Amino acid sequence: MSRAAAPPVDLELVRKHNRPGPRYTSYPTALQFRDDADAQRLVAAASAERGGLSLYFHLPFCESLCWFCGCNKVITTDNSRAEVYLDALMREMDLFPRDVVAGRQVVQLHFGGGTPNFLAPAQILRLGAEIKKRFTFAGDAECSVELDPRFLTRDHVRAFREIGMTRASFGIQDVNPDVQRAVHRVQSDECNEQAFAWLRGEGFESVNVDLIYGLPGQTPESYGRTLARVLAYGPDRFAVFSYAHVPWMVPAQKILEKAQLPDPGDKLAMLKLVIETLTAADYVFIGMDHFARPGDELVRALESRTLQRNFQGYSTRGGTEIRGFGVSSISQTERTYRQNRKSLEQYYDDLAAGRLPVDRGLELSDEDVLRRHIIMRLMCDFRLDFAAVEEIFPVRFAGKFSDSLSALREFAADGLIELTGDSITVTEAGRLFIRNIAMCFDAYAQPGEGRHSKTI
Ligand code: SF4
């Protein structure tokens, strides 16, 4: 794979293949999690594992609602609610059987939200100290935090740095004030510049910026100006998402229908612009929506075929158990997924009763594990060798997946993959359609499934 090549964007092919589909941060996807899952059984499965730990803490509070947002969040300006929540996080950590943790090192820590900097600096220090009391960290653990520059102070940045965070990520979405007003997230240029200056000044090694295309009021011309402005800040990574309009799941998004959403043609023109602009600026297209500078460990993992995918997107740390804490967080072991309660009230009730706050989950079958392997290798390596699958799993690939291979012929005919008798190679053009290509191996996917957003 040539490193900085931009996948060519053929708008006709995008129109043809742009169908709803999962983002495959897990397989099976969260839609398959069962309400009647046995929490104790799911947690017990973790005790058989001895690999590294990846800890995720969901910090759900935000001071103001962005109308496009699909995250699990709680809008409030009352900081005392964070104090109550931190107490609950401590209880949740303490409920976990100690033998599951003994002898295992944390290789990744991530604070997501919501807005982790809703916590006051003293609360950040307290949370960091309580985590370190309970877990042993590897010397090179990767520690990252999501931030909202609108409510960030230098003291927040210092507190996150003090507890070991070295990577930050924040949303800008669009720098155009009209677009910002239309989505109820006004964030000035000065505010973004200040956030970069504080993060760099306090020694953060990597800063990721999230952008969204497809928001009300955006045009290809205005979006070109946004890209130019954000490039000037010099982020290390970009995540550029297609706005997922799913008002049946996120009712606040209905507000955006009153404004002028870009038509599909303009949206595709913006996608083309994003890829061409960022790759011309020497960012490497990782896959899906991610771009990183050459030399970034995501790029090295892409090149060495060690890239992984999990609930936080692309990752470089494989073979870890993901342990989620906090409302709605998702945990993953080798053969299980489990998700915590999604409402604060239920989350608190379970913890008060001494129960793990598990809402639903799934034990993977052998078939799920096989298909997950195939889907994740395609999503991360953009290539699949059938013999390599046969080495790990007791299957004859061509016979077992004859239906999938038939479905892939259309992608091959359109030049999006090269399909031979022993491998699938996704072409540069095909990387844009990786979700659709992976769906050919998804036993649960329904054609045109309406509960997912469109893939582009
Ligand atoms: S700050 Fe982030 S999590 Fe909170 S509403 Fe806005 S986009 Fe969603």
C-alpha cells in the first residue's frame, strides 16, 4: 500500500455503494447484545484472560447540548453531579473481582464522554489517583482524553497531564460561525488556538481533531476554508466523520432538519475535498474516517498490519481486554461483550445494591469469533489471505464463505477489490467502501439495514 496515496473518489460509485452499515467497532455489533445476558457469567469470562488491560472511563456530563451529537451524555451545569458520579465510579471499580486484575498491566487508559473536562481539576486528580490505587500501569501505557475546548482551562490540561495523559482529542466540527450556530456549538478560533497552545505547552504528544461534514449550512467551498484553518493548527491526527442523521435514535437531531442540510452531491464533494486536501498535506488515510501524520503509530500499525479496531475506533494495542467503567460504557473480552446501564439512575441503583451495573451483553459463538476475525482484518489490513484464516480456524474458506465471495464480485467488477482464489485485496478506491465490503461477512446484516447510518 503506498503510504500517502489518496483513494480516488468516484462519485458514481459512492452513490451506488453508499448503503447503511455498521462501523464495526465490534462484531457482532451492539445491536446484537442481549438484554437477558448473565452479568456474572460475562464478568467471570474475564478471569480466564491474562493479557493487558485497556481501561475506558465514560464521563457523561456536558454543559451544553450540540444538536448533532449521538453520544450518551447528560446536560448540566451542576458540578456537584460529577462528585456523586466519581463516588459511583470508585464503587464500580471496587465491585470487580480482584483476581481478574492481579498480575495484569494497564496498557491503555482513555477518558471519553460527554466532556471529561466537565470535571474540575481537583476531581481529575482524584479520579487519576483512585485508578492508580487499583491498577498497575505499564511504563509505556497510552493515556488519552477527549476534551471540549469551550470549557477547557490550563489547570484542566495540567491536571490531565499530571495523571499521565499524553494524548488529547477534541471536536471542532467546522470553524464557520454560521454552521456553529446552526448546530448549537459556537467555538471560536481563539478558543481552538488556546487549546492547542496549552496542550503543546504542557507536553501533550498527540492532538487529534474531530471534524464533521454534512452539517447544515456547509458547502464544499466553506468546508475547504475550514480544512485550511484547522490544518494551520497542526493536529497530529484527524477524524473526519460524515454527519450521521439518525433522528429516530437521537431526537435532538430533528432540530437540524429545519435548517438546510447539504444535498448528497455536496456532501460527496466535501468527502472528496477532505481526502484530497488532507493527503496533499501529507496526512496518511488510515481507513474509514481517520488520517494521521507519517510516523504516527497508527500509520506504522497500518503498514505492519498490526492495526486493531475497537469501541474507540482504530487502535494499536491488540490482545487487550477492554474494561469500561461508567454509564453506558462497553467492555470486551476475548469472547464476550457487555454494556453498562445507559441511564444514570439505573447505574446508581445497581451500584447501591452492590450489583455490577451491566445492562446487556453477548457471549460470542465460534462462528462469531471467526467472522469477527475476518471483518476486523479487512477493516484494518484492507486485505485477507484465506490460508491465514484457515491456519487459525478449522474451515475451508472458499466453501464456507461462498455466499460472501459471490456478494463481493460486484465490488471486484467496480474495481474496489481484487478477488483471487486465495485472497481479497481492497484497492485504494475500495478503502472508502470498507464497511460495505466487510458487511459481506456479517451474518446479522440485513440489506439496507435502517438502524445504521449510511457508510459515507
Ligand atoms: S460536547 Fe461532545 S458529547 Fe457533549 S453534546 Fe457536544 S458533541 Fe456531544
